[in-house]
Amino acid sequence: MKDKINNISDEIKEKGVVAIDNFLENKDLETVLKIVKEPKKGSMESYYPVYLSQYISKLIKFDFKKVNNSLFFKKIAKKLNFKEISETVFGAKAELQMIDCYHNKQSNDQILSWHNDIGIKDSKNINSLKDFYSATKATFSKNQTGDARGIKFFIYLTDVKSDNGSLAVIPYSDKIVKSICSLITKKKIEPISFWSLKNLRNLVNQKIIQELLYEDIQKEIIDNFLKNTNFIENEIADTTQFDYQMNRGGAVIFDELSVHRGSAPKKTDRIVLRFVYKKINTLN
Ligand SMILES: [Fe+2]
């Protein structure tokens, strides 16, 4: 078991992402499918309680089903060692921060364009480090360093293909984003927008910033990042090169600092069960 956890963690540590077929055993997959096919109201994202306060708020509303389903999902997370995998990647303690069932209706629009989960979307209101921390609150709330991050576990409940809702992740891009965050928190560069791949590339292409990045990461990683992401300058700013085409029951696990996108679910609805683990301790 230790070996399996280490193999998964090592790949995430190295490339920022790992894909695993048949991650969920059939019996559990069937149970999960029954749960998520229950009729939903309103939002396409169905959140499940994780923290005690969230359980209490469900219990007050007599929503025992949500509580039970959440406990079942936590059992799966335990069986698949999500916490241990995250902690091995972080080299630090991790905690479960979110479970949701993400349901996307069939559409010709991308689920989300190329981005990373921590970058500032709009730098207009970012005038100080404090603003930066608050803009990136999800990741930085408990650990205000450039080394804070989360691990996302996507378990597919429908098959995904390049033209049908697959996730693509640029390998090694987490190193670039991590380094940019670190330069901002060390006040070596201004906190500016780098959520979208286009803005991130604009930063990395600046000579002064590139020199600073060289001090932190290998030149090869920066060169490959620029080469791998050149497609974003094309008229159709997309590529299928980094897609993970998965059957239901498979999983893609990635560092939220990685650059990624969700392709359009052109043929069918897409359903993903997502777990997010955050690093919780302070600096080593
Ligand atoms: Fe994302």
C-alpha cells in the first residue's frame, strides 16, 4: 500500500498530475452513481458537508441524506488514501477541504479555459500583498507562503474524451506557477494577474521575470513550458495534446498550481466527483 501511495505521490510531485484507470472499484462506482443520479435542485455543483459546522447545518435542515452520502464519500477517500497521497506530495499535513459532485450539461462551450486555480484573475484591485492573499484565499488562508497549495482528486462518473469534457493538464506547469507565487510573496515582482494561461505566459516571457525564475527552477522546465503552451497564441487557442481521456471510475489527480482546462462536453453531460485536500501547516 505504501508503494502505491508513493508511486501516485511521486508522479504528482514530479509532473503535477497523474491519471489512474479503474481507480474506483465497481461496487463503489455503482453506489456513487446511484447517489449522484438523485434529482438535484438549482446548482450544477452539489456540495457535500466536510467540516463539523457543515454537518450541523445539514442536520438542522433534516438533510440526513447529504450527511450519509458525505460519510460514504469520506469512506471512499479513506480507502483510496487521499489524505496520505496529499501529505506525501506536500511533505506536510493535509486536510479535506471540499467534496462536490460537479455536473456539466452537454454543451459546445469549454467547461473552463486554460488556467491555474491560484492565479489572480483580475489584478485591478490587487495593490498589496494583503490583497494578493485575499484574492488567493482558498489556498493561502492558513499558510501565507508561496509554497501553499491543494491537491484535487477528480473521479469520473461519465466517460470523458477530448471532444467530450476531458481535463487537460500541462505537465510541470505547477513549478512555474509555484515560483511566480513565491516571487510575489517575496516581493520580487508585483502581484499581477496570472490566472489565465495567456497572462501567465506574458509574465514568464518577460526577461526580468525569466531571470528570477532561473534562480528557482531549471531552464529546461521554463523552455518546455513556453514551448508546450505556445498554442494559446493561435487563433483556436487550444490543444488536445495534454488531455486525459478517461473511462468512468478512472481518476485524474493534480496539483491546483498546474495549468489545466476542461474541454466542452459536446456529446454527453459530464459528472465528476471531486475531493480537494489543502496543505495545513506553516513553513517547514
Ligand atoms: Fe481549475
